[in-house]
Amino acid sequence: MRREKLIVISSVLIDVIGFGIVIPILPFYASEFGASPLVITLMFATFSFFAFLSSPLLGALSDRIGRRPVMILSITSTAIGWFVFASAHSLWLLFLGRAIDGSAAGNFTTAQSYMVDIAKDEKERTANLGIIGAAFGVGFLLGPMIGGALSKVSHSVPFWFAGAMAAVNAVLAFFLLPETHHKRDGYKPMSFNPLAPLVRAARNEKLRPLYFTWSFFAFALVTSQSVFALFVRDVFGFSAFQTGMAFTIVGAVVVLNQGFLLRNVWLARYSESALEVVMLLVLFAGLLCIASELLLLFYVGLLGLGTGQAVLRVVITSQASGATDPSKKGETIGILSALMSAYMIVAPVLSGYLYELNHVVPYLASAVLLLVGVYFALRFRRIAAATVPVS
């Protein structure tokens, strides 16, 4: 494996382990400050709001000045955000910590751009993105296990640990991470309007259906994450440790799919556009199983949740980057991240409200929207077939 690829994967892995540590524990920690389910989901939305503003800008910035400085900045911001969160003594500091983290949440997006930069062809591009996704899955496999164990000491300890890991990651990236984007124009004017890339995305008739599909997928994924810990606590009586183990199962499924099944099974049997439709339906079925409130079907639903998100992340990102001008790939991937962040603003707040009505409503609403996503996936497939194939 090339040195650049190995270092990028290591950076992503360390960052996602930190992320995986804290996500299952965050609702339990915030509850110690008297936060209601709606306030907890607003905390998720705060991170997403700042990530929404920063992701397209950072993606475009990485096209202009390079991937390396943007990724180092993002990792450092993550470390500072988690330290503020861990040391909080009131709710407003919890929100401040999430805002700092979200304000430069471009490390995963920039890592994807790294892997696109060094790909020699479309198959390697998809495989490279799959490796990044597998690292993401490993982080979600190991992170919740570590977070669950540390939560037995204190609910704040996992956040200190996550901040320390991010700080180490920033140091390693500073000394070891190379630059891979050499065809950049540092003198080209760049807009600092965070909405400008999204406006350009809305005008892109070819990619517009793909962006819609990504949006509905994002809503379903964010909903499952933002109320998941509350759901398993209230429905099944899970502790913080048990919640971490449930996330670990999802992480294991993601690793299996992106590390082995994606290349050897899914891409061997389906085109990227066909696989997109199949995985939307798999995710749809998984959410219905979780909403059943039956423990056995809940675990079946975790398999669908892990499989659907693992493959869809890679396939949609690969199709978008493959249909984009080479000089705009970083911005395009940043747009996908911004759209995900936009729904991470809206979905947690809405799901928190729906959750207070009934625990299963957020999952049922997400399942319905995934069917709408299937429509746009089929539409993009027709557009792509009529022009230049992207898969």
C-alpha cells in the first residue's frame, strides 16, 4: 500500500475512533446537565449547523491551497472541541464544544479528496473510497467499545480520551501527512459564501437527482443516530455500555461491507447505480425492523442499517466525483458533506420532536423518505445512461 494512502487511512481511523467513542455516550452525559431529548438532539444539530457552513468552504479551500493544511486544521479543531465539551460545567459549554468541532469539520471530506487524488482509474477511485469507509467502520467498531468501557469510570472520561486522540492525530498529520493535490491554482479567486457551492449544485442538472438521493439517505442516517441512544434506553433499557456495544455491531457490519463485500460481492454483481437502489431498500427494511420494538428484529435492523449506510456512502460519493470536473472534485465531495450536515441540522430537531410523540415515529418517517430517494436514484441512473456513464 502506498505511503500516502496508509497515512490518510490512519488519520481517518484515529479520528473516527474518537467520534465512535462519544456518540453513544453523549446523550447520557448531556442528561447529567438536565438536557431533555429535544435539547440533546439540538446539541447534535449545533455541530451540524457549523459543519454545514464550513464543509463546502473547506472542500473548495483544499482545491486551492492543498489537502494537507485543511486536514490538519480540521483535526486540531476536533481536539479543541472535545476538550471544551469534556470540561463543561453547564449546557452552554456543551453547545460551544460542538460548535468548535463543527466549525472545521472537514477532515473526513478532505481524506476522501486525498483518495480520489491518488486514484488511477474509476475502479481504484471506488476502491479507495471503500477503504476510507472501511476505516470509518473500524472506528465505529472500536470506538463504542472503548467509550462504553470508559463510561463506567465517568461519562466525561470518554470525551477527554477522544480529545487526546484527536490531538495526537493532529501532531502525526503535521509531521507525516504528505500533500497529494498538486494541480491547484492558489491565485484563483475563491468565494467565501458557504452557500455558493450549494447554489452551483442546485444548477447542476446531471447531479441534482444524486444530491436529492443523498439528502434523503442523510435524513434517515442522521435520524437513526440522533435518537438511537434514547431509543434503546427507553425501549430496551440499555445502559451506556450496552448502547456502545450496539454501535459496535453496526461498525462491524460497516467494516465487513466496505472492507470485503463491496469489492468482492456488491460491485461484482451490480453497477454503482443499481447498487444505490438496492441499498436504499436494504436501509428501508432495516429501519422498519428497528421500529418494530422487538429485540430480535432490532438486531436484524442493525444489519440493514450498517450495510445500507456502508455501501451508499461509497457509491454515491464515487458517482458524484466521477461525474465532476477534476478541478472541482474537492468541492463536489464538500457539497455532499454539506448536504449531510444540512440534514444533520434539521433531522435531529425534527426527530427529537417526533420522538417525544412516539419512539418509533422518527424511524417510520425516515423509511418513507428513503422510498422517495429510490425515485431520484432511478432518475439519476436514466440521466447518466443518456450521457456519460459514471459507473
